[in-house]
Amino acid sequence: MLFYLYIIIAAVIAAIVLTELFREKSWRHQLAMVIILIPLLLRIFHIK
């Protein structure tokens, strides 16, 4: 049960970062958001 909650929280945070990624104009901020997004996506898809 706790594991699924962890995945849901990671998915929500990833969705927020993804929407902010497309709203952001600066490529440096976009790069920072991609760096944040990669570990979240790996956790969501169970890739270690």
C-alpha cells in the first residue's frame, strides 16, 4: 500500500515538473527541470 502511494506522489510531482517544463522559456531552467524529471520517471517506471 505504501509503495503505491509513493508511486502516485512521484507521478504527481513529475506531472507538475513536466507542465512547468513546457511553460518555461529559459533553456537553462528547462535543463534543470529535465534533470529533476529523470529520477522521478525512473522511479515511476520501476527502473533502478
